[in-house]
Amino acid sequence: MQYFVYILASRRNGTLYIGVTDNLIRRIYEHKNDLVEGFTSKYQIHNLVYFELYEDSNQAILREKRLKQWNRQWKIELIEKNNPKWKDLYSKIV
């Protein structure tokens, strides 16, 4: 099984959301279409700007927790290292 840690953004340098899932396509679709009430729908956080793949759920959950503890600048640097233009990566995974 595969697990994903992902970061969504409302816009470049906007509000960020970090999550973990075993089905990245479905989960991002849910975020984009506000199918689940919560933080991402409230703040219109719909752009997939970063993700990582894991084979082990515990590793993915640990990484998610660690990323959530990072300061904002570290998160921005992680995104920009891999996606400097903050492009929405959803179209690349569907």
C-alpha cells in the first residue's frame, strides 16, 4: 500500500495545509470540491503544491506530524525547492 504526505496552498505564499492519505487523487479531489467541511474549505485551500510517497503508514504519519511542527519558512522552502512556481500538481497525478 502507498501513503502520501501532502501540502495544499490557497495561493503562492498563502495559507498552507498538511495532510496524509492512502489515496492522494481522491483526497485532493475532496479538498478541491469542498466535500469535507473544515479548514481547507473554510480558507479555500485547494492547490496541491507538494507531496511525498511512503510505503509505510507509520512513516507517513510521523512525517506529517514533523512537517506540522516546522516553522512556516521551512515549509515554504520545501515547497519552493521542489515546485518553485507553486504550480497545482493535481493535474499531474490524475
